[in-house]
Amino acid sequence: LFDRAELAPADPILGLTEAFNADARPEKVNLGVGVYLGEDGKLPLMASVREAEERLVAQRKPKSYLGIDGMPAFREAVRGLIFGTEAQVLADARVATVQSLGGTGALKVGADLLHQLDPEATVLISDPSWENHRALFTRAGFKVEAYRYYDPEAKGIDFDGLLEDLRAAEPGTIVVLHACCHNPTGYDLSLEQWDQIVAVLDERGLVPFLDMAYQGFGFGIAEDGAVVAKFVASGQDFLLSTSYSKSFSLYGERIGSLSVVLGSADSAKRVLSQLKITIRTNYSNPPTLGAALVATVLTDPDLRASWETELGGMRSRIKELRQVLVDGLAARGIQDMGFIAGQLGMFSYSGLTKDQMVALRTEHAVYGLDSGRMCVAALNTGNLDRVAGAIASVRSK
Ligand code: PLP
Ligand code: TYF
């Protein structure tokens, strides 16, 4: 039987980290995986999260099972964060929300639900998108295609192409959209452009699946979440996956949520029952710690304020790092990479070619993706000069 198992290629992003770890050069820099690192080059434990964990440990609670859909206090808190505590759609009980194993788990539970309801539907993802979008929806049984998004000439979004591709999609097509901080390009739609997208999705009877993995890393928590309210206001059904991996620096706790917004409380009840079957037959119920930490931070006023300040600090530091990189490149005669400063979130689509990215890795021990994507959130004052020098060097060849 197992002779039939072929050797699968490594995940293009996580596989790079393995290569990085095996690299003996002390000056190496990992700009591959999307992880925010502090000035010391290490993964931060946020003070608000640490305090919440200390309080939880002090309680010495027994470790019972959670419900299939997760911790009620967590679901309540994140629904407030995503939709607004006073949102009418919540009061109307039109949202089905489950706790998930990170943003990835939310996408997979959502994909499984959709596949059960409409196995013939096509899924559209952005060109380019997070690598795992294609793999995950393909594995869930869907045919996956792409809509135009990035325009390399304009260093921005091909908005006309995007609209055209959405208008041409069959009704019932599932459209995966990055709510903010587009991975990998760093280019987001303006609010006016979102209005047009929301309208086209509605008119064409498409099924929006918003993926929000970086809330708070673009312009702010409320600003980055504004697109959610636009979808709610449009009255169409949609799915929303969220991740707290980055915004709470809780990568390994695997904490996220999936919400499905529907037209009636009855639909929400039926959909929730189906989501629970998907979860039950995969991993029964989710783990507790990440949910308890996020719920504690969001509901305690002091911890909440501290978390918002810390997240704001990460956001503004990334912006500074972008600018220092642009300045460092300019000082080395590279004048045409100023766009890095204006991109949003953790990533920069640098425009470097695959050959240049390989040269960065082999000659300079600077690891980024072959697509040219670099995680600017892993830069610090200690490695910025080297990275700028390395980019300038591969550009001059
Ligand atoms: N969606 C996007 C666009 C991402 O960049 C990520 C990154 O990790 C995820 C989903 C998955 O989030 P998580 O690590 O919480 O599973
Ligand atoms: O794009 C990234 O780097 C992050 C982290 O299979 C990640 O989203 C990368 C690959 C993967 C899971 C998470």
C-alpha cells in the first residue's frame, strides 16, 4: 500500500525555514515565513498575553473538553472584535461562529462545509495568493482558479482585471479575498474599491470567503476590519476566517475563528450544526489555551488596552523598518524600490526575480521566497544593513 505514496514536495514557505535552520552561516536572516520578530530577532511574547497566561495558570483550572464549536467566552469576544459588540447582525443571531485551529483550520472547516453543500463549485483565489489557499481548497475537493490581482508593471492592483474576472465568474463561485494586508503582495483595495467588489459579488451571486489573518497590521484594528461591515451591510451571505496567530503572537497555540454570516437566524442555526459535524469528525473539539488567552485579553479592559498598544507598536515598527530599508537601498543607488514603504502588513513583494532571490539565499544567507516575497516584519536594526547591501548586490548583477 505505502509504496504508492510518492514523495511530496516540501511546503514552499515552511520548507524554506528548514533550509534556513540547516544553514551554518551565523549572519543568516530568515525573511521567508510570515512571522513578526522583535528588535532582538526573537518571537515576542506580548505583555498582555503573558499577563493573561499568568492569571490562567494561577487559577489552576482542570482541563476538560471544550464544546465542539469552542469556548463560549472566546467566541463572544472575537465576534465583538470582528463585527462590533453592538452589531445588529449578532443581535439577530444571523452569524454562526466556531473556534478553529488557527486561520488555516477556519479555512479548512469552511472549505469542507462549502464542498458538502456544492461540490461542483469553482474556487477563485487571487493571483498571486498565500500558497496554502490553492492547496487547501484543492485538497478539499474543489477546482481552484485565480482572479487577476497584482499588476507587476504598476506595482499595485489590476483593479479592472479583478472586476472583469469577478463579473465573468459563474454564480455560486466561491471567491477567497484577503480582508487586509494581502499576502504576498502587501497591496490592499481602497474602501471605494471594496464597495465595488462587494456589489459585484452580490450582483453575480458569488460566495465571498474573506480571510483575515492580519487584522491590526495595516492601518488599525477597526480600519482593517472595516471591510467586514461592508459585507454585512450588503446583506449577502459570506464566510470569514480569522487568525490570532499574528495579532496575539500566538502562532503555536493554533487559534482562530470561522464565522458564516447568513440571512436569518434559522439559516445560522442549520449552518452551525453542519460546521459542528465537520469539526466533530475531524478533531472532535478545539484546544483551550489559545482561546482562553484571547478571551481574557479581549474582555479585561486593562489587558485589552495593553494589547491594542502592543499591536499598534508592531504595526508602526514594521512601517519604520520598511522606510529604513528603502533608505538603505537608496543610499546604495537603488532608487526604484520606494514602493516597499507603502505596502501593508508583514510582506513586501520586492519585484526581485527568482534568480535574484536564489542569489540572496546562496551568496548572502538572506532567505526570501522565490516569488520575491520578503517578510519585512523579521527585519531589525541589526540585520537591515546587511539585507539592504545584499539586495543592492544581487540587483547590480
Ligand atoms: N491566511 C493567510 C492569508 C495567511 O497569511 C495565513 C498565515 O499564516 C493564514 C491564513 C493562516 O493562519 P494560521 O497560521 O493562524 O493558520
Ligand atoms: O505566508 C506565511 O508565511 C504565513 C505562515 O503552510 C505560513 O502565512 C506559511 C505556510 C504555511 C502556513 C503558515
